[in-house]
Amino acid sequence: MRNLTITRNKTFVGCLMKMKFYIEDPNTGDTTIGGTLCRRLGDLKNGETKTFSVDENEAKVYVIADQLSKGFCNEFAVIPAGSEDVVLTGQNRFNPATGNAFQFDGQASEAVTKNRSKNLKRGILILVATAIVCVGIVLLSAFLDKAEPKTFTNTLGFSITLTDAFEETEVEGYDAGYESYDVLLSIFKESVSDFEELGYANMTAQDYAQVILDVNDFGDGEIKSENGLVYYEFEEKSADGTENLYYYVTFYKSEESFWMFEFLCFEDEKDEWRSEFEEWAKSVTFAK
């Protein structure tokens, strides 16, 4: 046996989805991808690295988003036979026709290129067919699929009303997080007593917002206090420079803590989500 280490490079494209990794296994496999019988290795979140134990045979390593889209949203890399450990890296790349599919780095063989081309063609056909169908059902779906309000109560000591499209997630560098297909909410908490010990006993939520801006590069803008909220909004490029992002950040002071709630979406969807961000931010309550 040998180790196969896979790194999913961090990027905002597809960042809310876990990618599912499989390896060719004609003996014990239970999932067919691209005509190849595979067994599941595991899932990787955005920016995550995992190591799996595999045998020494040559094999294809596949990655998909889910079972429904695996026919056109898949990618593979071939690991050679041998006893040496193998390292693979890659990331999701922006392309709506392929579902923003994951692509392995350094894979330029004829077979891989042909598979990518085939997936792109299938994806375009599906997009066209979906667009035609959507024209007929858009009004109905607006009623049937509308997300319902859902209140999340966190052990950190806060509650927030979002929608049932959200689920709890881990966000590196933050104390809590919630994600939907289009939005990421990251929450950061600091103790009031820590600032009192530094001589800032009467610091307000707005003062705390200024501290956060002073120590972080949050772009140009001003802290605002409107509609019962202290907030800051800005736009910036994603880490890989491919996407424009919009941030709506709210600040709070509870009895024992300072809080930062950071709402994030694509910049071109700002008009769709900003009012929602404000409504959700107003729903925040604290235990202490």
C-alpha cells in the first residue's frame, strides 16, 4: 500500500461545496464514473488536504460534485503503478457549463483533455435544455421552492434567523459559520474583558468596528450606523483574482463579547442579497 495525498486549493469558485473523490476499483467499487467502476475515498472542503491509503496499481482518481451531475461534472487523474507515494492538487474552476468542475493540476493528457471537452459539450446541452424548461416553470418554482426562515442557535451564545437553505459549516479563522449555495456567513467573537484589560472599558460596537478595520485590510469604505446596525461594506477580488466579491459586515457588543458577522456573496449578486443581509443581521440576539 502507499499514500495518496490530495489538496483542494482554496478558491471562491465552488467554495461552498464539498468535492467527492473516488478511485478506480473493479473489484469492490460501487459507483460508475465515466464508464469506470470506482470506490469512494472521501470528501474535501475548500482548501483542505487529505491523505488516503491506496494500492500500488495504476488507477484513475475521479472527483465529482454529486451523483446527479457526475455525467458531465467530473475530472480524473491517472496515478502510475508503483510503491511511491502520490501527491495530487487541483481546484474548482469557473465554468457554469461544467458546474464549476474541479480540475487536477498538471493533467494535460489526451484522455483528460478529451474528457473535459466531452463534459463541456454535455454541460452546454444541459444548460440549454434547462433554460427552455425554466421559462415554463419559473413562476411555479418561485412559490414551491422559496426558502423558509430558520433560526439557528449557536453554543457560542447567539441566535440568528436565516433560511432553511443554510447549514452550519467551519470557516478557517472564524468561530462559527453558515453556508448556502450563494452566501457564506462567518462569525468572529472576542471577549469584552480582554479589551477592558487593555484600558478600553467603554468601547462600543462602533469602536470595535474601527479596531477591526485598523488591523485588517478591508478596502475603502466607512463604518455606518443605520437602521439599528453598525456595519461596513466593501468589495474585493477573490484570492485567485477571478471573481469580484461583496462583503456586508456587521458589528455587535453583547454583555460579555464583541462580535463580527461577515456576509459574503458574488459582487454581481449584491443587489439580490444586500437587503437580505440587513434583515438577517437585525435578527441577531445574544445570550450574554
